[in-house]
Amino acid sequence: MRFPSSIFVSVSLFTAETTAALYLSSTYRSAGDQIWQGLTLLFTLVPSVLVQLTLTFIHRDLSRDRPLILLLHILQLGPIVRCLEAFCIYGSVGRVEEPYVSITRKKQMPRRGQAEEVERQVGQAEGKLFTHRAAFARTSVIQAFLGSAPQLTLQLYICVLQQGVSIGRGTLMVISLLSIVYGALRCNILAIKIKYDDYEVDVRPMAYVCIFLWRSFEIATRVVVLVLFSSVLQLWILPVVLLNFLVFFLYPWILFWQSHSPFPENIEKTLTRVGTTIVLCMLTFLYAGINMFCWSAVQVKLSDPDLINKSQNWYRMAVYYMLRFVENASLLLLWYIYKTDIYKFICAPLLVLQLLVAYAIAIFFMLVFYQFCHPCRRLFSSSMTQGLWDCSSLLCLMCSSGSPQNRPMMKEAPTPSAPKEPATQRPHDTASDSTDDMPNDTTYDMLNDTTFDTPNEMDSNIGGGINGDIRHGVPCTV
């Protein structure tokens, strides 16, 4: 059984960021900056409370008689206690023979067109450790995009206004950036293991490196662009943020309404319809927060029993990055036009070019990951680059066909030989014909050729859905 390093990293980032934020808020109080102090504490305490609620919800502590654990969660010490509990479980594995063992079946990655099933025994202690890993994977995402991302944006904005970086503020920004990137990385790994729950997933170190570089360039560029724009157009940053947030918050609900699916009732048996609605709203709230700063690898689908879209839609990803690149370029252009004297020592054109190139580098590492380093790329029915190329070609064709310059050319009189030889007209319309006959290979569902049942399912299984239940076995976590 693997060492629970992901739990240790999550708790370390949570503790370090909370400590640095509390120290920085005390310095703001000493300097008389009550607004900065209040916002710093807000972006620290709100995600901390959400983390405590998430851990309590996943471990089902409300239905169990554990008053001490609930008290420690109220005191915001839940992650530390859960980390110590996970390490105690890890240390006790193998010392005592367990009377109950669960057998799980996983399919290996297909080789030469065949996927073999592998059985393995999982004890109760190992199952509990899997539950802790899944819980901290979700709390890392919550902490990253509902706490660290707003915190980093706020502190960078203060640095721009005050034209200086203190030691405490710089430390908090570095920790917040690491927390965001780590949360995005956990989101990617979580999406892979949910979508390919039937398979034995092994994530290579090179895949971690590609994800880290991809997310680092993408998130850092996005934060800098928002800060630059808000420093010159303070009143216009609020509509930009609200529009982005509302679009991604309402998008899963619109798809759910169009699907005419019944209201999800399988999240938690003890929850009422009101409680289920609150949980779904919090899920879409987190989804909107992730897409505010980067592409969410976990796509919410409220009509699915697991609330997760298990298909990979290259069209949606391509449209997202195209629109985000255009938005970043537009915000930078407005900043360049309305920049003030505080940027007189900065070469503005060079800064704009660097930010756009950095975002392009992020897209490059994303392509490298999906094309060469994705652990389940053998299950794709087509390559990612081919799907994105088809999407780009279709968008370019739509733009060119709708432009006024091309409309008169489509109405030209046919040549005299057209009635006699209809086949000779085909080459003049190859673009439209090829796109009409082209199959849509940009959505790839995971292979589910075989169906099997897992006997003796464990009571503390985790994985697929929002409530952390494993459907077909215990996922291979990192």
C-alpha cells in the first residue's frame, strides 16, 4: 500500500496558507488597513469552513457518535486530525490480520486490443485509507479555487497598488499559488479516476510534470490578467467576474433542464430535497470557481448518477481555450489603453506579449499531456490533436462562410459544362462537403465492453460520485 503522501501535502498547504494569512492580517491591522484585513480573513475562513463541512460529509460523522471529532472540526482542526488518523491507519496495516477482506476487480490498460481483469484483496484498513485520500483530494480542490485563488488575486492587487511586496505578503502569494496548482492537479487526477473507474490507472511522473507546468502557466497568467485589468478599471472588473461566474454556474443547470432528467435523489439517503439542492448548488458553485481561473477537468453533469460527465468532449475544451484566450487578450488591450502612471517603469507591450505567450505555453503543455502522457490515452477512439484540429477547421469554416466577402463568391454563375458534367462541380465545394460528411470524433466515451460485479463491497468505499461511493471497486489513488 502506498504512503499517503497526498494527504500530507494537502494538510501542509492548508496549514501553511492559513498561518501565513493570519499573520498577514495582523500586519494589516497594525497598519490600519481594515479593508485588506477583512478580505484576507474572509478568503481564509470561508474555505476553511467549507473544508470542515466536506470532511464531515464524506466521513458521515453526523450520523455517528463522534462528538470529539465534530468539536475539532468546529475549531477548524479537522484536516490535522484526519491526517493523523490516516497515518495511524497506514502504520497499523499488516500488523493485525483482518477478518474481513473485499475482492475488487480492475481492468488493465488494453494491450494489442485486449484488456485483462485483475483481482486484488482490499482490507478494511486499506479501504479507510482510500476514503481519507478521496476526501482530501476533494478538499484540496475546494481550498484551491474558493480560497487560494481569490487570496492570490487580492494580495497581488495590493502589491500593485502599494508598488511593493512585503515578506509576509510574498510568502502568502507563493503558498497560495502552490495550493492552486496542486488543487488543479488533484482535479485532473480525480477526473481520470472517476471517468475510468473500471481500469487500473497508473499515472506516470512525466504526467505530473506536464499537468504542473500546464496549470502553473494557465493559472498564473489568468491571475495577472485579472489584477492588471482591475487596477485600471476597478468598476468594470465586477461585471467581468460576475458574468464568468454566472455562465459556468448556470451551464450545468441548463443542461440538466434540457435533458428532462428526474431530480437526483442518490447523493445521500439522509438528505432531504432541500439538502440535496444545497449540495448541488455548492457543487456547481465550485465548478464555476474552477472555470474562473482554469479549465475544469471534472465536468459536472447533474443528470448522471455520479454527477460527473464521463465523456471527453474536445469541442468544449477547444471552445473554452479559444474564448479564454480572446478574453485575456481583450482585458490586456483595455489595460494597455487605460494604464496609469504606476506602470511607467514597465514595458507594457513586452508584458502583454509575455502574458499571451505564457498562456500559449500552457496550452502547449496541455496538448503534450493529452497526446503523450495521459494514462488512459489508449482508450481514446482518436487522438486529441485530431479532434481539436477538426474543431478549429469547423470554426474557421463557419467564420469564413459567414463573412460578407465570401457571400458574392458563392453566388457565381455556374460554368457551361456544369449541366453536362455534374461531377466536375464537386471539387469547388470540397470544404463544405467534407465537413458535412465528416463524422464527429471529438467525443470519446470510456470503454465499457464488459460488466462485472464486485462481491463483498466495503462499507467505507469511496470514489465516483459526490458522496464518495465506489461503484466497481477501489480506485488506485496517488
